[in-house]
Amino acid sequence: MLESVYQKCLIEELNLRNIKFESEVVIPVVYKGKRINCDFRCDFFIENLIVVEIKSVSDISDRHRAQLLNYEFIKSS
């Protein structure tokens, strides 16, 4: 299935379970004190605690790992 289909199904499931979430959350990128407009988003931010990034791939690549590390860096900033 396409990631967009998984995303719509997960939205439905989270709503059915009354779980608070935001979808397509813009993650601010700040470089040397200046906010950079680069449209960086995470698929879901659940209960103000959990980042969910949907992938529909046969293997996890280094690019996917780097994306997760970016979320960790932003959280610790």
C-alpha cells in the first residue's frame, strides 16, 4: 500500500480510539538563530509525545535512519 493510504487508515484508527494526535506537523528548522523555510514535517505527533513516521518500503535505508536522527536532534534542542 501507499504511505498515503496507511496515513488515512491510521488517522481513522486514532480517532476511533480517541487518541490525541496531530498529522503532518511542521517541524521548525533553525539555522544560526534564523528559522529556515524548508517544509520539514513528521507524519504524526501522538499525545504530544510520540513521533510516527510512516514508511512503505522493503528495507530501511540510511536516509530513513537520518530522518529519525533529525527528529531526535530537534527534540533535544
